[in-house]
Amino acid sequence: MPTNLTVEAKKKWNEASLARRPPEKLQKLQEFLSLIPKHKGTSRLCAQVKRQIATLRREIRESRTRKVGRGGSKFFIEKEGAAQLVILGPTKVGRSSLLVSITNAKAEVSDYPYTTQEPVPGMLQHEDLQFQLVEAPAMVKGAADGEAWGLQTLGLARNADGLILVVDLSQNPREQLSLILGELEKARIVTQKPKARVEIEKKHVGVGLRIVVFGRLVDCAMRDVEALLSGYGIRDAVVKIHGEAKLDDVEDAIFESAIYRPAIIVANKADRVEATRNLNELMAFTGNKYPVLGVSCRILFGLDKLGDEIFKALDIMRVYTKEPSKKKPSPKPFILKKGSTTAVLARLIHTDFYRSFSYARVWAERLRFSPQKVGASFVLKDKDIVELHAN
Ligand SMILES: Nc1nc2c(ncn2[C@@H]2O[C@H](COP(=O)(O)OP(=O)(O)O)[C@@H](O)[C@H]2O)c(=O)[nH]1
Ligand SMILES: [Mg+2]
């Protein structure tokens, strides 16, 4: 639904998005909110801006108390390994138990609620890859509105590559899952793959607007996208449109509203007597929207499948590079999004490599003969071995 904002409102939004200092940003957002016409098409935007305002207020307040307190937030966990996944769930479902069962981490498993108050990382080995799992504090009702450690927890989720949603099979799984998904949705984190993905990368003044459509514009033309962007004062940016995109998706991207994080549901305590019934209920509730793994951290059941599910959910692949002078590829793979080309690999290795790319040789079982000489647009697959040649 279009928001039909006035020129003045759009200008104000642009000012708010450019503001760097939190108090200034807060001021601009409040002014922006008052300029949004209130109708059906703007209700979601209003809710989102209100939440942003609430978050900023809290941040400002907390940074004031931190200055006198112990300083530094422990809530940001530096990424390690192939991907970072945050373990979310209500208290006592077994988030710590999961972490200690499958990683090297030392988290405290306990019968007391809200034991985990700071994120705890651990590494999970999956074949020749490692995934970093981070246990977040318990998800509570109202997390998206700042209850308990809600905003920090949702911040962790936003920053991660994927989510592991843990529920307890000795209790109503539907309630637990609805709680988690509800808070994620309020924080504009979606767990279902959207039909379209729009990235807006703002550039220096004078660079101009470059719009690249990898998918298709469904309900609009290129000039509509240009008009929408320039209406918001976005004149210097690279805009990438993937999938089946509507003009609304582009407007959503301007407001940096929704982000997609793939999710896996881990249903724990499968050893309990009520577990089978609750697992069936959970499956009926989720349909085939999410991968669901029934596990028990107590008797170490079902956990060996998690690595594979994570790998699938992240939509990634491994590519091994080989130097022309060497016989064997490097043992450590590069991690790429599924469907990436040799050009993407070259750019990941080095921008210079990308610029001077000449051709590649690829070894793979699916090819009729290996190695095969390929160009920059060759689509790679998991476990391909690639030798890059530059000019
Ligand atoms: N029966 C059973 N209890 C479990 C299992 N996993 C964890 N628990 C228990 O559930 C409680 C909470 O576990 P914990 O990992 O601390 O949960 P967290 O609050 O989500 O981190 C502890 O008493 C654990 O012993 C399981 O697979 N089966
Ligand atoms: Mg815990």
C-alpha cells in the first residue's frame, strides 16, 4: 500500500536518515512522525517510526547511565566462522543446553529462569565449516518494546546471518513460537524468504543513481522507481532489485524496514512424555514454512542434523580455490551465496582480481569434463574447485 507522503515529510525523513547523533536523529524522527498522514497505507510506517523513536530514547538514556557505569556493551559479538546464528527462545527451553551440547562453549545450564543475561558464543563444526552460535538472553513478551534485554536481543538477531528458534516440547509449542515470531515481526525481522529484495547503497554526492534490476519490477516501471527515490532525495546511490519487486518493496527499503533472517526451529526436550503430541502440533502449526528439528539436549538426540539444516537454510555454498602452480586446492573453502558466479568469487578474493579477471578453470563432478574453462558469468555450485586466471 503506498504511503503517499508529502514532499515535506519525505524531506524530513531524508534529514532523519542523515542525522548521525542520536538526539538529533530523535528530534528529526519525531518531526517526521508528525508529518505522516494517518491512513491505512501508513499505519505500518507509523508503528515502525514510533518503535525507532522508543529505541533511540532508550539508547540515549542508557548511554547516559553507562558513562557513569562500567562502560562498553557486551552485546555485540564479533562474527567468526562461515556464519553467525543467534539462538532465541523463551527462558528455560534449553538454549544454554543446546549451546553446550554441540559447541565448545561454556554456558550455564540452570533450573532458574533468566540465567543468561549476556550473549554467549560457541563454534559448531559442520564438515569442513564452522558456524558460530550465539545464545541470546531469553525472549520475553514485549521484547521489541524494550522489555528486559529485548532490544539488545533483537539487535543480535538483526546482526546475525540466521536464527535458531528454540521451543520446549514439554509445553505448548505454538504459544512459545508465536511469542518469538511476534516479537521478531514487531522488530521488523522476517523469517520467511520475501519474494523481493531491494538493497539501497547510498553514495557520495555526484555519483548519481544506478538501478540494477536482477529480477523483475511487478507493478511499476523503472522511471517510477527513479521518481520514488528522488522524491525522498536519494540521488546518489546504487540500488539493486532482486526477485519479484513491487514499488512498495522499494519504499520499504528506503525506510530500511524489514530484513530477512532465515530461521530453523529446534524443538527441545524430545525425551519428555508429552513431546510427541506437542511436536505434531508444532509441525501442523508451521506447515512446511520452517525446518523443524525434534531434539533432546539431555539424551543428545537429533542434534547431529543441525549443521546440515543450518547450511541449507543459509542458502550458501563452498568453493575451493586452487593456485595454478599447485596440485591441490586450499583446504579452507570460500563461502558464497548459492547461485554465485566466478565473478563473485574473484571479487571476494580481491577487487584487483575481479578487474583483471581473464578466465577460470573449474573441477566438478557435474561437469562433463574437468577442468572446464569458463568465463566470469559461470554459475558455481557447492564443492566446486576453481582456479582463477588474471590478465
Ligand atoms: N528433559 C529435558 N530437560 C532439558 C533438556 N534440555 C535442557 N533441559 C533442562 O531445562 C532447564 C533449562 O535449561 P537451560 O539450557 O538452562 O535453558 P535456557 O534458559 O533456555 O538457557 C534445565 O533444567 C535443563 O536441565 C532436554 O533435552 N530434556
Ligand atoms: Mg541460558
